Amino acid sequence: MQNAPNGIDALIVGAGPTGLAMGIELTRRGLRCRVIDQLAEPVVYSKAQIIHARTLELLEANGASARLVAHGVMVHGLSIYTPELKRLAHIAFEPVPSRYEYMLSISQHETEQTLASYLIERGVQVERGVRLDRFTQDDSGVTARLFSPSGQEETVKASYLLGCDGAHSTVRKALGVSFEGSAYEQRLIQADVRLDWSLQHTHDEVVAFMAGTGFLGVFPLPGDRRYRMLTFVEPDEHLLPVLPTFQRLMDERGPKGSRVSDPAWMVDFRIHRRMVSQYRAGRVFLAGDAAHIHSPAGGQGMNNGIQDAMNLAWKLALVHKGRARPELLDSYHAERHPIAASMLEGTDTFTKVFSRVASLRHPIAIALREKLVEFMGRTDLVSSRGGRLASMLDIAYPDSPIVGQDRSLPLPSRDAAEPPGLRDWIDFGAGPAPGARPPDVPLSAEDPVGPRLFQTFHHTGHTLLLFDGAVHSEAGYRNLADIARTVTERYGELIAPHVVVPQGSRPDALPGDTRVLLDPEGAIHRAYGARGECLYLIRPDGYVAWRGQPAKLDALEAYLSRIFA
């Protein structure tokens, strides 16, 4: 390992969800980290509340998802009412193809506490009240000047500096990177409160009220009658984040006779849409709100930041250890910048349209708005497409410089033990594409809630799936076993190969030291379009790095030589 002189591999500035996730993933991969935050204590209030399916899938690999789910509320739907409790729409989110078939409602404060305790178990304590003053960098690393809570100065040498320090990022400002964008005219006020009301509904759905005076959202939280209330505040409105304001909002827009009490916190803030032009400057990287901020519509912000961390950490660890080419780090910007740009575009459009609709005050316009909401509630598009978009399962990197494939035409070949036929070729084309999230599949049809394929990916390296296909031959098994053996010999713990066979028992033709995944019902083969012999290489962050049909060692090695040193 190429350690910095004082043994620090990464200095993480910012102990929000992004910085904590970054620290967990880097320490999990053997890097020595420090996590600092200039705040003496974590903030009690929390802007973010929803964790989506894809983020939970990614955090499952390090064990954090189970703890978060245990502290959150599973949200399965949305109901929209008038103040008279006429339900305009009830939208049940259709299950997405993930074991996390819901949105997890949990306060950002609880998320941070959970991740911080997990980081402590890995030997890293968040250093509170420590301020980054300035830094310089050269080819050997980054030199940072820190100030402790007592004002004591410290100079730290680290191989990399990771700016996860939020919208007012010190790291970003020191780099001189522009934060292009603008602020919305509206403010957002929100509070974590107790609600006593007459509304009868399940605790697993969001409730929204559309009134003549505006919109009010109510999100379930863990705890007896605990909810988060929020609303947009128009420029000409003067609403302060105090308890009487939230009681008034409930009186005007919610069920009559409701009582708002016991606030854990109340806050207001301006919402912005901004993004940096570059996520990397030498050995310094930006992630989370330090790189992008946008409207809270859809609850994407915190999730996007955590996914930044999951994307960068494995790449940084491989390059730092000298196991991958330095160019691998350039793919962080190439992959994550377009994702943030797309999210900013989507949330900006939604926010502007929603704000206009919610601000309607004329009785005729309000009546038309209610009809529109009723119509949307009756269509399947909102429940199916809306839930899928929010889940973030469709995030992919098809244009990434580090993904690819080798897909031979269905022609006779002397180079392949089992050359693909036309149907094999078509099925493979419909399988998960390079850069996409691969499907998760139960490993036993008899136990759908038991072990799943994604658990095979829960190590720190790549996973190689070698599919046998529908045709079984000794030559085919020899080829797959040779690929598995060669990859293990050359790459060791960096890649874990598995031969996937559509049978209920291990084929005799496979050597005893070959890892085998049994697929007796063929569910994994079907999900991956593997009717014929093929292979998929899955990245440590759970995306398809490369795929090939048929399974050929030379084509795979040509790809691996681009990534690994």
C-alpha cells in the first residue's frame, strides 16, 4: 500500500451521510482515513428523509442497510386529500425489482447516527469541531492545515482529500471551482412533530393536502404519531418555522381539530439548483452536496451523495494500492456528473410545475387542479413509472469509459467452445447492458426471501459470473473452469469468479476448486439473457463492468488490462 508519510490515505472533510458512507467504504477496503467536521455536534434537524431502493442495495454490501431499515418506516404509497378529507388520489407504489420494495422514511439525523456508529466499529471516530483551513497538493499527496476545537493548529499529509462538506463546501471554495446555478424563489419550512388527528390511514404512506391556501406534505416517521410536516413558502408569504405556524398550516390545509405538538426541531431554508463543472482536481474530489444540490422533489439529494461515495471509494482504493491504473479515477466524474445533471433537470422541472399548480388560488383553477389530481391517481403510470424512477434502480453508466462488451455475431467459430446461436445472441442482447444495474435473483425459488444473487457481490472486489447456458458440454465446462482459474491466478482477491450452472447439482466436469452457483430453475440465466454461454463482470459498486458472449478469456483479459495495473 502506498501510504502517505504520516499513514493517512484519505482525509474526508464532512461527516454527513456522504462523508460517512465514504469513510465506511474506504476503511472496508483497508485505507486509513480521518473524518473531520467543523460542527461541534451533529445537527438535530434534517433536510433529507427518504432512502431509496438502490441506495439500500449499495449499503447492504457493508451491512448498513439492515440497521437503517430497523430504524425507519417503509413507505408504500401516497394519498392526496382536500381539507374536507375528500381523497383525490391514492397511489400505491408498485413493487420494484429489489428486495427493498419501498421508500425508507428515516430522518437524516438518524441516518448519520447509524452510519457514524458503524464507522466507529471500523476504528474511525468522527473528529468534531475540527476545521479545514487550507490545503495544497502535489504529485505525492495533499497537505492540509486543520484547527482543533481548542484552536490548536495541525498539519496533515494525506494521499487524497475528499470534500463531502456540503453546499457551503470549504474544499470546493478552496479549489476555486464554480458552483453554477440559482436559488428558487420559494423557501421550504419543515418540522418533526407529533400529530393527533382524525385521519384514518396506514402509517406506511405519505399524506398530502391540497387546499386553496397551498400544499402541505406529511411524512411518517418512526415513533408514536411522529411525522414530518413541510410546505413551500411563496416569496410573498411570511411564515416562520415556529409551532404556531405549523398548527396554522394544519388548521388551514389539513383535518379540522388536528393538534400539532412536541416539535423535535423546526427549520426553514432556501432551495437551490447548483452543480460543479468538475468533480476532481488532482488528488482532491468533491461528492454529495459539495458537488450538486437541487430541489428536494423526489428525495434524491442524500441518495445521490451516498451513491457518489459508493462509486468513488472502490476506485480510489484500487488506485491507491497500485492495483488499478490511475486513469480509473477519471471515470468518477465521467459517470457521476451526468447523473447529477439529469437529476437537476428532472427535479427542477417538477419543482417549477408543482409550485405553479400548488400556488393556484382561484376557485375554478383549484377545481381543475383537483380533477387533474383525481385523473392522475387513476392511471397506472404514476404508481408504476413514478415508483421506478424514485427507486433509482435505472441509474446506469452506458457511456462510461470503463464499461464495455464483446458480443460476437451468431456465426460458426473455432474460437468458442459453445458459439452462440441466433436466439442466444438475441437473448443476450436483452440482458443487462454494460454500465447497468444487474438483476437480483433469489437463489432458490422455494425460498424467495432467502439468499439472493446480490449477496454473492458483497465483497470488496469484482465478481465474475460465468454462465453455462442451456447447452452442456465438457469442452464448455473446461473453458469456463480455465477462465475462472486463470483470473484467480492473475488477479487474486480482486475478482471472484463463479460458474453459474442451470442444474441442481455440481457438474462432474468442473474441478473441485471452481466456485459454482446452482441455478436449477434457470432464474439467474433468464434474468441475464444467458441462454447461451456468456460471462458478466460485476463491479464492486454493483454495476455491469463488462460482458461477453461467448465466454472468451482473451477478450476478458483485454478489458481487464485497461483497468488493472
